[in-house]
Amino acid sequence: MTYRNGGDLLVAVLKELGIDTVFGIVSVHNLPLVEAVDRELRFVPVRHEATAVNAADGYGRARGGLGCALTSTGTGAGNAAGSLVEALASGTSVLHVTGQIESRYLGEGRGFIHETRDQLGMLAAVSAYAATVPDAASAGRLLREAAATALAVPGGPASVEWPVDLQYAAQVDTPGTPATAEAPAAPDPAELAGARALLTAARRPLIWAGGGANRARPELLALLETTGAGLITSNSGRGAVPEDHPRVIGNFATTPAVRSLLADADALVTVGTHFRSNETADYGLKLPGAHVQIDVDRAALGRVYPVRHALRGDAARVLPSLTGAAAPADPDWTARVCAVRDEVRAALREGIGPQAAVCDALTAALPRGAVIARDVTIPSSTWGNRLLPMHDPRANVFPRGGGIGQGLGMGIGAALARPDVPTVVIAGDGGLAVHLGELLTLAQERPRLLLLVFNDGGYGVLRNTQDRYSDRRSGVDLHTPDFAGLAAACGLPYARIAAEADADGVIRGALAADGPSLVEVDLAALGPMKTPFTPPVSIPTA
Ligand SMILES: Cc1ncc(C[n+]2csc(CCOP(=O)(O)OP(=O)(O)O)c2C)c(N)n1
Ligand SMILES: [Mg+2]
């Protein structure tokens, strides 16, 4: 096949991949790409390259697939790097195509416009795959290889830099199936036999699902049903089994009730989790010695917690052989699991005080499976990441690497991927300010998106931390805009929640709208949580 230029080739590859919307910022170093995408697909002109990647990431997460971002050379590609870090941390699938200077000047350091030293090295540091298009006969192969790497287990972003002269050139393409990563190894037979025996004998089993379990949903449910075990999840594993299942405890591992459950369990099967510091109280959480760990990544096995049987492999292929050997749990254990599920929810609900009204209103008003994108803010870290029910991993859009400012971009991408349902974004005033310009993208593209801004006049989580551990506040109090005026300036509908009684009506009203809206939750007016939130990180001097 030949194509008139690189843009036409990119569109053909994106169509093969089922991508209909692309996020980016136009530049002299990506003009042929942007023009072709805008002509043939939907091009969304976001206001910062970090958002291009976040939105592509959110689009991919919401569809359970791949998203695409287009950026420019140098600063444009550098602006994308922080969000590529997030996709790498989350193992989510982003195809990042960025410009590069003309191929004849590559690597000379002569100061060609947008030139940057070792752009490929920068991209390689933050992506699962990075390549430079070398000529006009290789771009199709590299784009397909990049996409396949991003989609393969364990995922991550894939970056392709494309010298601008080669974007303009006529392209020769030889479509074909890309060389994908090698199929994950099957687990060691002796380890598997040991794990099966452990499950046959277990009467008090627990399962822990991380993000890796999202690719093995029916297999995970089968193990849960056969055993009557309780299911703990990481934030990333939420929705792998719908959270209204009576034995899904969820993202509550560090609560006293779950710690005591872990202390009494006689088997723990962990599936595709990194045991991140946030979910293990900085690795202080105690896990049972009878621990079976499943992961595709050899390095993850036993890295954080000792493991009795390490099973390397794809969870979808390993779990059924455990289910085949598993025996039912003691009925008393199963009853205790169900009681703990209710207990941890009730305790959290009590602690968040008046914000429970907002959580309840969202739970009641959102259609099942609607995307809930969260920025890193206290409402997310408390109830958004735990209490607000998640029934599908595709609805669970959260920057797992913990970087603020990415929620709105992810939400815009998700909302454009899922026009059938409304999307909610939960953001703090501080996180929103990082990419305030994206309010304009929201106003321009008009997705069905409810942006809920929790306004406490600053970086509340750091303010709480300083109030607890320091004698003064530093860098936490922020000038916040008049959100009503800001919304008006952007042409966005606005409403305010200032009391518990407002939550239901305001949220229902906003979700009924066929487009975007901004709802401010005035936290000074709503009132404080019963328990001020401080993050689960250790302060060495505390
Ligand atoms: C990119 C990045 N920079 C800094 C931080 C540190 N940080 C974590 S939460 C936070 C405050 C966020 O403020 P806001 O969005 O208003 O939420 P609040 O804590 O007030 O609920 C900051 C600065 C971070 N996580 N990521
Ligand atoms: Mg704040």
C-alpha cells in the first residue's frame, strides 16, 4: 500500500485499531498528522500536551483499549512526559506520536526549531516502547508495533517520534501482524501443584486483586464463587468483580477489620498487584504466610511480600487451575467476610461527615458503569477510591501514580469514549488549577461530563499533614477563583453544593444535562470531615 503522506498512513493504522478520537496540540512538526486525523477522525485540540496523553489514557481506560495522543517536538514531547509516567505506572495503553526535527539534522544539536537533546532517550525513560521513524517505508510497522506493545500485558505507553520531513513524504506500507511481546510463561508445575494443595486445604481464604486482575474478570469471579473467599482489592483492581457483590470487601486492606481478617486467614491468593505503598501502609500491612502470588512479571513475585507459591503467568490462564482445586470456605468465615465488608464501609462513611451526602447522591444518580474519574484530592483518597461503588474496571479512572492535575484530562478522554453515559470528574481546587485551561477544552468539545470541584482554598491534604506534623503551613494556601464567574467566562453551566441537602438535586440536575457542567462543592460551607484526612505516607520525624 502507498499513502500520500504520513498523516494518511496514521489514520489508516488508527482505523485498524478502532480509534475514532485523537487528542493533541498542532505544531509545524506534526501538521500532516493533525490535518489527516482532523479530516478523517475526531481531533480534540487540548490545551497542554500532558492533557493530550491523559485524555488518550482516559479514552483507552474507558474503552478497555488504546488511546492516541499527538504532540510536537521538544517542549511538546517534554510536556507529555509526566502523563506518560502515569500511563507507565498504571500499565495503561497509550499510543503517543510526536514530531521530530527533519531527519537530515537529527542529533546535530544545531538549534533547529524545537530540537531537543536525546528526545528518544527521554521518551524511552517514560514509555514501555520508544522508536524513531527512520524512513518512509517503516512508519506503519513501527506504529503497529508500538500499539501492540501498549496493549500487551503489562501495557504502558508507547512513543513514536516522527521526523517532520518523513511525515510529509509519500509512505509505503506493508500491513501485517506486528511482532507482539512473547506470550507469558506458564507457571512452574511444582509451584502450581503446591498452590492447588494449599487451596484444597484452605477454610479461611482471601483473594487480593490488583490491576492485573482486570484482564481476568470471569476467572476471578469463578474462584471467588467456588471458595466463598473475601475479595480485597487495590485501587487498581476495583470493579474486577462488581463492588455490590456481597464478598467484595474492596480497597480497604489497611482498616483494622481487614487487618484482623488477614491475620486469621489460612490462604491468600494475590492477583496482579504491586502491593503499592498506599495500599499496604508503606508495606507495614501483615499478610498471611500461606500466600500464593500470581503475576506475569517475574520481578513482581515476592518483591514486596514473601510468597509460598509464586505463579508466573497471565491471571486468566492461571486462575482456573486454582479454582479447579479449591474447596468451599467455612460458612462462618464467609459470614465474617460479609460483615467486614459492611463494617468498613460504615466506619468510612461515618468519618467523612457531610461529604457522605455527595457520595450518596452520586451513587444514586449515576448509571451503572458510568466512568468516575478522580484527581488526587481528599474526596478521592477517602470515599472516591473506596465507597463510591465501582462495577467495572473501565469506570475506575484514577491516576495510580498519584500525580495531581490529571483527572480532568482523563475524564474528558473517557467522556468522549463513552458518549452513551455521563462521566463524573472529582477534582480538588488545587488539582484543577494545574490544567485550568482544559475547562476550555470541556466547553469546546461539550462531552457529557460533570466536573465536581471540591474547593477548600488550597492543597488540603498537605495542609492537614502540616497541621499535624509541623508548626507552620508552607505552600498550601491558594488563591482560588470565583468558580461561578469562571464557569460563566467559559460558557459552562454552574451550580454549587453548600449543604448536605443540596447534593441530590444539584447532582441529578447536572447529570441530566446533555453536556458539560461545573459543580463547586464549597467545603467551608458544607463543613469538615469528622476525621481530617492525612495521606498514608510515613513522615520520618513524626
Ligand atoms: C504532580 C504532583 N505534584 C504535587 C503533588 C503533591 N500533592 C498531592 S495532593 C496535593 C494537593 C491537591 O490539592 P487539591 O486538588 O485542592 O485537593 P485537596 O488535597 O485540597 O483535597 C498535592 C500538591 C502530587 N501528588 N502530584
Ligand atoms: Mg483543595
